[in-house]
Amino acid sequence: MAETVVTTAERARSLRRPPVLISAAAWGGGTSHLSGGAGDPTVTAAAEPAPRLYAQAGLGPDDIDTHGGFLPEGYVHGIDHIAEAISQLRGEAGERQVPMTGHRPPDSRSALTAHLPRPDRDSAPWWELLAGRRFAVQECDFCGMLRFPPRAFCAACRAEGAHWREVPPEGTVESWIVSRQPFVLGRRDRPIPSGNGRLAAVPGGLIYGNWRAERQPVPREPVAGVFAEVTPEVTLLGWAPAGDADGSGAGIPGRT
């Protein structure tokens, strides 16, 4: 039985046990017969985000002890690996302790960095369109069904062919949260609301984005997309009340 608690670096400083800070984070889902990809049964989904994790952490495969992979893990989705890594980095693993290779875990003064979205095979065209302040969804070449988020096959007819169709970034507020903790160490951000918008063009499509208005959202209220350029290559879509959005994000909290 293992449990992990994730909190802010500031709060971790006051705990009785020494904290272990997360120095890299990445997501990857891989492909399978369910997502329309051919898939290689000898390659796991971890192969896609692993290079990004190593690059962020400044480490490589030779710096990591794998803890035996899935053999001792008990099929609890990796949590035993996390517990073992924490024990190792704290130097509390006893007879299992692996000597450090010269890479020190980051101390509580280390700064966390914000990470930009990484387009994958299916979403790369969508991010390119968004960078040009154009919003589009996929349309099935066979049955004409609109779908979002981007994926390799149509959920209605199972066909793989699709093209991009521009639609207005409009919808309604589905849900939202308010983050009251800073995402980057050393910053003192005010509470940031963000939420899911249900797309008008794709009733089953939800898209997450920062809330770009002074007040909090109202359930089911009409909203329009607001484009926020982060870098020349990356633009994010946020949500604002339909009557207040002009697509620029000017003067709206959280504008990057």
C-alpha cells in the first residue's frame, strides 16, 4: 500500500519529512488499435514522453534505476515506483538504497518552470491553425460528423479519414475551477479561474481554457474564445463571456 501527497514547494518546506520536488512532467498516451494507430506491441506509451522528461530533468536512462519495471510493481499504475523513488531520493531505502550518481535532487529553493503544450500526431494541425487565430474541428470524410478533441478515427463510423473545418470558437460554460496556488515557484499569482467550454459546433466537445474576465463564470452562460499568444508558435484559447470577447484578450486577466 502506498500513497503520495503532491503540494506546493512552499508548503513542503514546513513538513516534518524532507520533500522531494518534481523536476519534470510530461504526458503521452501512445497509440493502439482503439485510437486508430497501428501500434507496436513491443513499445509502451512511455516511449513518447520519456525523451521530454529526460530533457527537462537534465538526466538520461543511465541515471535512473528502473526498480524492476512492472515485475515488482503489483499493477497499481506506477504508484509503487513513485514511493520507491521518494525513499531513494531521501536516502531512506535501507538495503535497497542505490548510490547517487552525482545528480542531486532539486532542493526547495529550485524554481519550477512552466511547460508549453506539445502537439502530438493528431493535434499538430489544430495547434498550427490556433497559432494563426483560427479555430477548427475535425470533420469525418465519410459520415460528416464533427469531432473534438482531435483523434485518429471517427467515433460514429470508425473511419480514419478526416479534414479540418473552421467553426466559431463559441459555446457554453460546462464547469470551472479556481486555482489559488501559484503554478511557478516564487510567483504570487492571484486566484486564476479556468474551465471547460462545451462547443456549440460539437455538442460533445469540451475544451479547457483560462477564464478571461473579471468576474467568475456562470453555469451554461454563452462564451466565446479568446486567443492568447504565448510564443510565436504557441497560442492558447481561453474563454470570456460572449459579449465581452473580441478575440484579442486585451485588458483581460491572465493575458499572456
